[in-house]
Amino acid sequence: MNVVITGANRGLGLGFVQHYLANGWQVWACYRSECEALMKLDSEALHLVEWDVSQDQDPCGLLPDTIDLLINNAGIYGSTKGGQSLDLIAPDDMLEVFNVNCVGPLRVVKYLKDRLIAAQGVIANVSSKMGSSSDNSSGGTYAYRASKAALVIVSKSMAVDFQAYGVRVITLHPGWVSTDMTHHSGLIDIETSVAGMTQVIEHVEDYELGQFIAFDGAVVPY
Ligand SMILES: NC(=O)c1ccc[n+]([C@@H]2O[C@H](COP(=O)([O-])OP(=O)(O)OC[C@H]3O[C@@H](n4cnc5c(N)ncnc54)[C@H](OP(=O)(O)O)[C@@H]3O)[C@@H](O)[C@H]2O)c1
């Protein structure tokens, strides 16, 4: 089985890589610029691909002809100044975060769609509960919240559009996880989050089309 993972050099992406290698998959681990941790894994089933999802670049020559699973994991939080408050959020910051977190997964899917259709594969888009309108009681965080909310909608459209081709699409919330993004302040570790999300992916058929699902299997209202 072939899996392609973006943002795979650290954090949750690296956790996904380790999970699928341990389960005997061929893993295409995509990284933006730095791949030291991936190189340490030293596995014949691991294929490294430099891919910055914020750019229009076609890495298809380095990827497999059929893709059973694509995990759109790469993401950024954006500025941490003042919790991205209304006064401090800059339009350029917002556009950069939107480009990586929402346009990035769309770009990746546009490049890989024929290979996903060939395998009747699964697309897992890693969003965040921060993108849930129902869950937003504290405001602020304009760039991150908006980009992840937009990804939920993009992911749902993908789910509808791919249905006829036998490709399933799911949107994931990893939980609040100890990674660089949360300055290691999360409530759960990477292993717990990845173990949960990979279970959700494995049981994608049990969920409604394009549902937004947390690592523990709970439906995230948005
Ligand atoms: N941690 C949490 O609690 C949490 C909660 C909800 C959702 N999420 C989501 O889960 C995903 C992974 O987060 P994480 O916690 O593992 O964050 P992380 O530790 O900051 O890792 C982010 C990963 O994304 C990569 N990336 C960033 N911009 C990229 C680009 N333009 N092209 C390709 N790769 C890029 C980073 O690569 P570089 O090393 O090159 O920067 C890194 O590998 C993100 O989408 C995040 O929004 C995380």
C-alpha cells in the first residue's frame, strides 16, 4: 500500500510516517526543506520528496503511480503575536496561512487526483477544531481559524466530487497535541493522536461523506 504524507519531517507528519512504516506500507514522506529526522529512519520503504505545498511545483515524477492514501498534514499557525487579535493580524499573514493550510491541500490533490482515483484511495485532510465555528467561543486567531475552516469546506467539496470515483475523503482534527506548533503544550502526545487518526482513516467507510472527525472518533460540528 502506498501513502503520501505532506509536512512529514516533524510533528504529526513524522508520527504518521513512523506509523505507516511500522505497518508495512511504502511511504512517500514530503518535506519542505529539512529532512534530517526522516533520514534517520533509514528504511527501504521510505521515499523522500521535497515538496513545499505553498508553491506551484509538480513533484509527480517522484511519487507512485497509484496512491492508496494521501494525508494533507502540512500546516502553519501563522503569527503568534497577540493571539492573532483583530488589532495585530496583518492581511499578508492571513494570506500566507491561507495559502499553506487551505490552498496547499487543494494544490496537492490537483496534482495527485488521477493516482488517487487509480487506487480508489483515501484523502485525509488535517484541519483543526480551531476551524469550527461552533467551537469558537474565544475569538481571535483570525488567520489559523479561517484557514482551517476553509479547509473543512474544501475537503467536503472534494468528498462530494470524488464520490463517483470511489475515492473517500475525510477531514481530521488531531486533538491538542504536544508538537512544535503548540510549543509542546498539548494535552496528548503524537503517538496517541496518530493512533487515533489512523483508526479513523482505516474506518473511513463508517463515517458520513466528508465528515469532520477528531482523533478519538468524535464528530466535530462545524
Ligand atoms: N498540534 C496540534 O495540537 C494540532 C491541532 C490541530 C491541528 N493541527 C494540524 O496538524 C498538522 C500538523 O501539525 P503539527 O502539530 O505536527 O505542527 P508542526 O510540528 O509545526 O509541523 C508542521 C509541519 O508542516 C510542515 N510545513 C509547513 N509549511 C509547509 C509548506 N509550505 N510545505 C510543506 N510543508 C510545510 C512543516 O515543515 P517545516 O519543518 O519545513 O516547517 C512541518 O513538517 C497541521 O496541519 C496543524 O495545523 C495540529
